[in-house]
Amino acid sequence: QVHLVESGGGPVQAGGSLRLSCTASGRTVSASAMGWFRSAPGKDREFVAAITWTGGTKLYADSVKGRFTISRDNAKRTVYLQMNSLIPEDSAIYYCASRPQGFGLATRTGTEYDLWGQGTQVTVSS
């Protein structure tokens, strides 16, 4: 069975940092673009960041550009989201997602990802 498992979330004070990890099991994701999305209470799920299968192109939401960095290690089947200068508005459940195998281009559209993790909570206090 195929799984994406996120880790690294938790409580943090404003201005702090967290690094989220997402590891795939059951299938390789090396040929797939990967993305991070987040969902906060009362808000629609929003795109955060995405990375092509080679890691050569990265996309970011305007709200996190310059503060968050997405990266991947295909040998470890893992994608990371380094989050710096966190603000309370970053509080949400963060989900990683994989595009179908062979779809290596990163996109901002959640419906173009077919595999999702269970999410990890990030809570930023002021």
C-alpha cells in the first residue's frame, strides 16, 4: 500500500522555525512532482510550495516566499519544507502530496495531485 507520512509539525513561537518531512512508502516518487498544501480552520486548502521531480524548479505561494524552502531527496523518498520566520497566520494542518508517477512538473493545483499524506499540525503562537 502506498503512503505519504508527514512529520515535524508542532507548536512554535512566532519568529521560530520548523522543518517538515514527508516520506513515501510503497511506491517511488522520484519521477513525480511533490507539493505542500495547508488547511486552516474556516479556510480553503491552499497551496504552499511545490518542487519538480528533479528538484530544479520550485514554486511558492506569495505568502511564504522568502521564508519557506522546499527540497527533496529522491534516494530517501523524502520531501522537506523548511519554514523560517513563522507567523501565527502560518498555523494550519500541512499536507504533502504527490503527483501521479511520471508527472514531474510542479503545479499549484491540488486536484493535480493524486496521493496525500494525513497531515501534520503546525501551531504558531504570538
